[in-house]
Amino acid sequence: MITAEALGKTYSSGGRPLPVLQGIDLVIDSEAFVAVVGPSGSGKTTLLGLLAGLDRPTAGRVTLDGQDLSALTEDQRAEFRARHVGFVFQTFHLLPTLTALENVLVPLELVGGAREARNRAVALLERVGLGDRMDHFPAQLSGGEQQRVALARAFANRPKILFADEPTGNLDQDTGATIVEMLEELNREARTTLVMVTHDLTVAERAHRVIALAGGRVVSDREGGGGAAVVRPAASDVAGR
Amino acid sequence: MNLSFAVRLAARESRHGARRLGVYMASITLGVAALVSIHSFRDDVARSVREEADVLMGADARFSSGRAFPDSVTSFLDSLATEGVGIAYVTTALSMVQAPASDDVRLLQIQAGDGDFPYYGRVATRPAGLWGSQANGSVALVDPAVLTQLRVSIGDTLVVGQARLLLAGTVEDVPTDLGYQAAIGPRVYISRQTLDAAGLLGFGSVARYRAYLRLPDLAQHAVIDERYTEILRATRVRYELAVDQADDISNGVRFLGRFLALVGLGALLLGGIGVASAVHVYIREKRTAVAVLRCLGADQWTVFAAYLIQASGLGLAGSAVGVVLGVLVQGLLPGFLAGVLPVAVETRLSATSALAGLGIGVWVAGIFALIPLLQVRDVPPLKAIRQDFESGAPRMDAPYLGAYGALVGSIVLLCALEAPEPTIGLGFAAGLGIAVAALAGTAWVLARATRRFFPARASYPIRQGVSNLFRPQNQTVSVTLALGFGAFVVGTLLQVQASLVDDLSISFGAGQPNVLLFDIQRDQREGVISMLPDAARDGVEVAPLVPARITAINGVSSDELLARERGPDRPAGWALRREYRNTYRSGIGRAERLIAGRWWDGTPGSDDATVVDAGDLARVSLEEEVARDLRVSLGDTLSWNVAGATLESVVTSVRSVEWSRLEPNFYAIFEPGPLDDAPQSTIIVARIPDPETRAGFQRDLVRAFPNVSVLDFSRVQQALDAILSRVRQAVAFLGIFSAIAGLVVLVGALASSRVQRMREGALLKTLGARRRQVLLVLLAEYGALGTLATAAGLLLSWAASALVARRVFEIPFVPSPPVLVAIWLSVVGLTLVVGLAGSRSLVARPPLAVLRDVPE
């Protein structure tokens, strides 16, 4: 489960405070598939970064699977991510100097399960249909293939929570659709909580729940077309505030 | 930290990183190769010298003295001969040698000896087998250079003093030569009887007397030492074993080798700057990858460790290649240096040198990579999803401070270990630090000035090219450091050399004396002066020479003073033991300045005008350095042994002497009177401008006074020119070395910003720029970069060479604009060639391929 309480982020721009997110209260249940939508500059990516512990909020706090992220140091948050969190990026972000297989191995080796790691990585690559391209470098793969490797990498450690930042943003419509289908399947199989930031409303409608942001605030929080939504009241309501 | 993951990641990344960073490792390779070859070859020479000790001396031991051996020494040498010890006497002197066939006359070294010497090694002659024939009184052998200098051939007659000799052949190789001896002054080999008959050894003659020993049993050395030490000390005869001489030479070789090693270390440290610059750019390009790794859960130190392992691995590879290269160079050196090495050198692989080179290379690569590598800790994971996100200014925390401390400490330690003496190493490290800081500072100022006075009206390609010096992630400072350092080293060496040449030409130039006449006996003085051409009579300077030794200072005998423990109060051994050649005169010389006390006529010293009452004792004026080393000052007494008689004197004045001036200068000058009747010879300096008159004078003088020698300064100038040409070769070596090291860093620096340049070129072409214009942008950038670097290096070299000329060589600094222009042209030319060579594909590739990141 993910909870955000009174979450806010303010940057300094030219010496003046620039609020990007303000007063976000959210609870996302385990195994939920949530899409975060909104125009450019609405704060989607900043919210994703804060929920994933990639950045520290200037107000409020985030709890991930019962762990208060603000209580952890930078390296402790990294270790937490290694064990519990997966990522899929818009520009795939495969390490260009590693092969497809080695890219998938990275999160597995980081937590030290090297013995079983290779079998798991091979299985995942076969699962995403790249069994014959394991020794290829990212530059030798198409965009769709790169994103499939990224999916395999994201699920490598059986994360409890998966964050996806515009996973179809750099792909054509057909390839994007395939990737989202694959993401849904893997999510279902692994029973992962999936938080996806997207511009694409068609993709967003496949989620259980769609949260819309504008001007750094939540402007709507509704059920999506992806099945029974698990919509919970805001954290402040849970806390009785 | 997850070390096993770091190692795996490093291994995988190095497949690509090696290609990117490989060029920088080449600079480590160069430095390591220099260190390994210098270290190994230094050991080779020292070992070979030790192994060939007896051949180098030609005997097992040697007695030597500046005067003929006294009876006490000759009698014990005779007794040694009866015990089966081989003894060969060799006397060397300077003398005018005349060739009747060409009518030429030259001052040459005369080596008069017994045919037995050398006992070890073989002397090669042409025709072969002649060595020993010179023991026959009517025959002379000569070094090959004598044939050309006197314009004679084998079979001609030579006149040495009063002896006429048949030139029977040349001496092609003497094993006892240390390579440079024949170059200083070619020799004529005659017998000792001939030397006596020639009448060269008058009172005060400059000669060296040696007796070479072949010991049937080396243990006899201890016996000789025990039995004769007292006599040798009393008679000031030096006793030296072949192994001790070899040790001295070995130590000299090691000392020189350590100086050369500093040059190698300089190249290695220059390579270190290249490594730091490369790693800095590499890490900047890796920021997204680092951010992704952080997103995936890698902690800061794991990522840092992965890149540190990569840098160290590449350092190891670069160093290993350097070791191999160094060993190859080591094998080539004996061939290149055959003419100047004292012995035939056999090269051997030195595991110590190889391991030391490997270790130093890895260490330098690692320590220089450390500071830029620490940047990976500052990469925020958020950058993976927000490309424009940057963390704040880099923190200056304990690891950074530690890395800077380790870098400075390592440089100082390496310099101290490599230098001949730790203090020289510390000085070298400080000099390097100052040079790098001054270069960086100058480069910064020049870059600011270029920006301030930007060529706003120039054409677009020029403006674009120059403004590239300030683009983000530019390599301006590192390239300026690398190239500027090379320009600085070469500029300083060449300018100092130019100042030395200039000073020499002043010393030998118009108005200065150009002949020195010596070994003139007292009764020959007036006759020699009367033979001088009329034009030379005016400026002639005549100085009597009275040999003397110090026997006591303030009543304490020299032996007692020498027996004291070394310390600030004990006089220096050289000053106490030496044979002084004193003079007496009424006036102060042209190259002298009275600094303390009073001259005989009451003239006060510039710093101290104390009047010393000498009473009945002779008044003496000392040169300031010898006074300091003798630990004496105004009013102290010196006792002298002058030809067996004791002369008591008081120091009444102290002078500073400009030794570089060609004047007859002396450590001790007496007032006229006390030494007038002492045994003495005379030297005369004069100026005979016309070369033909000078040659005619020398011929006439030798005929009239065969024992008198003439030193023609134009020949000295030629000899100094020969030495300076060797210096030029050394300068060229150092210059090429620095230039190659700088070049490697340049190649790397330009390669690291290639991607950025490529994108820029593609964009320009997309917007309609022609290839010629893209090329012009590049030319402007490289030209500006080369000029900036050279300007920084040359400005600094100007200051450094002025400092070295004035402080070290004590000569006036003469700027040499042609040298500076030549260096500027070379560096800019080099930058353009390297830059354009690396940019060919940049101009040739279609823009779409670049903009779409299609691999090359």
C-alpha cells in the first residue's frame, strides 16, 4: 500500500519559491493499477518521484508498504527500492553498455541473489518474447524491444510496487499498446501495485483508478475502465483529520 | 556497499568504457614506460660499471697527486713492487703540440706512461697492436681528433716541448675512458722519459701524477691501507680502489638517472591530469546511467566503487603496456647511448623496476580519477525521470577533502622518492604545483579576456569556434594545462639556453681577453711579454702564481681541524686540503668587489669597513665563499706552507668575485712584498683579435718557450658550443617527451567532447551550413585553443627562464622572440592537425544519422 499525506514540493527558481505539488493526500491499495494523468507541468513526474522516494518532499510524507520514506537516508531508500520497487521509464533507460540479459540482471545482482539471478533473468526475457535477443546491446534493439527489456528488468525482483513513467511515450501506437498489455499481464501475475504516469488517456482508461493533476493539485480521482477500482478515501480522512 | 555487483558492473562497462578512456590511459602508458626504462637502465649501467670496475680504472688501485710523488711515497711503492705488486706510472699534463708539416699548433693533453698500463682491458689502435710502442721514446700515439686539429697524418712528426716524435698511429678505444674525456681534450700518448726530455714540467705546471697498481691479492689493499695511510695523508696523495671508483661512477649514474626519472614522473603526472579530465567528462556522460542505477536500488558507494574499479583496471592495463614499452626502450638504449656510456651495458629485466612502474602507474591513475569519480555520489536518482534535474553545487565533504589530500600527498611522496634527494623532490613537487596553478590561473585569465574582448565583428564560423571555448563541459582548462605545460617546459629550457649562449658570446666577444698563457717561469716572463703583438700589449694582465697550502687557522693545525667532527664550526675539507694558487698585487681586479675590511691602500669594503691591524704578519684578502668554507673572517690568521717555508697571514679583507668573467681570479690575494721572492710561475691574459696574428704568435711562442702553454679561448668557445649542442639534444629529448605527453592528453580531451561537437556540426549542416563552414568553426576553435594554451605556457616560461637565468646561472636574461614564435606555431599546428584528424567523420557524416544517434 502507498500513502501520501499532505505531500508538497516547492523548488526555488531565481531565488523565489516555486510550488510544484501542494497538499496531495492519497492512499493506493496493494495490487491496484493507478494512472496519474494531467497536462505538462501539472506535477505528475514530481509526484511519481516523491512516491518512489527518488526525491524528498518539502512538506508531508510518503509511506510505502508500511515504511515511512522520510525516516530513511538516501542509501537506505536505495536499498528499499532495490528490494520492493520496480521502474519503467519513458526513454527506457537501459544501460547502453550492458546486454539485454545484463540489464535485467542488474536489480537481481544488487540484492545479492546472483545464483538464481541468471535463470530468473532468462525466464523474464523469454516471457517478454526476447529469448533470442538476450546478448544484444540496447543500440541493437528497436524501441519496443528496449521497453520490453525494461519491463523484464522492472519485474526482476518481484517488486511489490511498480512505477511507470510514460512507458508508451516514446513508442508508436501499436507497440505502445503491446507494451501496456504486457505490463498489465505481468502486473496481474506478480500481483504488483502499479502506478503509471501517462499523457495517453486511452492507456489511462485501462487502469483501475485515474488520478488527474493540474497546477500541482489533485483535481479528480475516479474509477478507471480497467476493472473494479479500489478507491480509498484520502489519508487525512483515514487519520480522522 | 555491494562490492560483488560493483565488480561485475565494472567488468561489463569496461567493454565500452575502455574504448572511451583508453586514449587517456595512453598518457599513463607513456609515463610508466619512461619510468621503467629509466629505472631499469640506471640499474643496468650501475651494475655494469661495478662488474667492469677493474677495466674502468685499468688497475686494482691508484695513487694520485697534483705534485710529483715525494720520496716517502716512491720508496713504499718500490717496496710494494718487490712484493710482486705491479706498478705503472702515468703523468698527465697540458702542453702545446706543434705539427711541422702543417705548421699548426694546439694545446693538447699529454698522457705519459709506462707501456704496462692499463693492466685490464685492451687498448685498440690503428694500425692495430701499436699500444706500448709509445714507451719507445721517439714515438707518439694520438686520439683521432688530433689528426684533424693539427692537420697531420700517421707518419708525420709532432713537436712536444723540446721533443720531436714520430706520429705512429691513433688510439681508437681506451677502456679506461669514461666516454667524455677524449671529447674534452684530445690526447697525445708518449713515454715518461719523453715527458722528462720535453722539459714541460717546470715549477707550478698543471700536471697530475698517478701510479696504478695491480694487486696479486686484493687482500693486500687492507695492508696498504693500514701501513701507508699516515704517509698518504701527510703527503696528500690520494689512494683509491677500482671498486671505489666504480661505486662513485655508479652513484653518479644513479644521481643522473634520478633526475631523468623526475622527467618521467612529470610526464606521468601530466598524464594524470589527462585521466582526471577524461574521467570528469566520462562521469558527466554517465549521469543518466548512474541515476538509473540509483533508481534500481544501487547505493552511492556501490556506483562509485564500480567506476573506481573501471578506472583502476584501465590504469593497470595502461601501466602494463607502459612496462612492456619501457622494457623495449631499455633494450634500445645501449645502442643509442653507446658513445657516452662508460662501459658496454648489458640490459636485464628488472622485476623491481617493472613492479614499481606498474604500481606507480595504477596509483597515479587511481588517485587522479578519485576526485572526478566522487561526483557520482552527487547524481540524484530523480535525474532518471527528469533529465533537466540537477542537484545543487557539489559538496566539499570529508571524502572530497581526503581525495585532495591523498592527491597532493601522493605527488609529494612520489617526487621525494624519485628525486636524487628528498629536498630536490620537494622542490620539484612545489615547482610542479606552482606551474600548474599558474598555468590554470593564466588560462582562466586569458579565457576571461577572450570572452571580454570577443571578436564580435568576425565572421560567424570564427565567432562560433571561439565561443566553443566556453561551452558547457568544455575542455579548455585541461587542454591548456596539457599543452601549456609542454610549451612551458620547452620554452623555459630553450630561453635559458639562448641566454647562456648570449652570455658566452659576451664573455668571448669584443674587448674581452682571448688568450691565456700559463706555465711561464719567472725568468721567461719578460721574454713572453715582449713577444706579444703590439696591439695586445695595452690590455695585458700579468699575475704571478704561488702554490701554497694552508697548514693552520688561528694556530690550530689543518690536521687537527680535519680530525674534528663535521659541524658548522669545522672548516670544509676541500678548502683546507686544496693546493691554492695564490697571487699578489697592488690593485683590486676588474671582476672583484671588496665587501668587507680594507684593501692595502685603505679602500673600504662595501658592507663592512673594519680596519684590521696585521702587525708584522702578511695581509691577505680572501674570496667570500672560501672564507665562509674556511670559517674565517676579518682578523683571523692563516698559516701557509709556501714551498716548504711557513708564511703567517691575517685576513684583512673579503672580496666577491665574478667567476664567470675571463679574468685571472684568485681565492687568496696577498699584498705585494711577502711573496715576491717565493718560487712562482706566471699567467698572462691578453687580447689578440686577429685569428692569424694569434696563430702566428702561438707558433712563435712555442718555438721560443716550448714549456709555455697557450689556451685560445676561441677553442674553448668551440668546446662549450659542443657541450651546448649536447644540452640542445637533451632539451629536444625533454621537449619531445613533454610534447608527446601533452599530445596524448590533447587527443583524449578532443575525443571526449566529440559527441557534442558532432551534434553541433550536424545541427549546423541541417540549418544550411556548408562543410567548409563547419570546418572553419573547428579550425577557429582549435586555433584559439592552441593559442590560449601556448600563450599561458610561454608567459609562464618567460618568468621562469628569467628566474633561472638570473638566480641559478647568474647571467642576464635575454628574451628570445624567435624561440617563442616557433613554439607557438608548433603547438597551434599540432592542435590543428590532431583536432582535424579526429574530426574527419564529423564533417563527412550525414546530419540525420548524427541527430538520430545512429551508431557510426
